[in-house]
Amino acid sequence: MEPPVVLVKTWLSLAWSNEDQDIKERALKMLEEKVGDHKAIAAYMEKHGIR
């Protein structure tokens, strides 16, 4: 089952932010655990129109 779009957008926002490195790493870890590898994340973003 896919995670909710709003949750993925939050993780992406944190990963791309100027936040502390630990926060960015945690957001990326959650993305990879719940969505998959970088290709899967890109496919999810494409599917849901996330830029």
C-alpha cells in the first residue's frame, strides 16, 4: 500500500530543506522504507504530480 501523498510531500520537503542533516537523513530513510529506492520515489512523484 502506498503512503499518503501529503506524507510523502512532507518527507520530500524535509529532505530538500535547510534543516539539520539528521532531519534530512531521517526523511530520506522514511521515503526509502515506505516508497522504495530512488527510482520508486521518482515514479511515485511522477504518478502523483509531485515536483
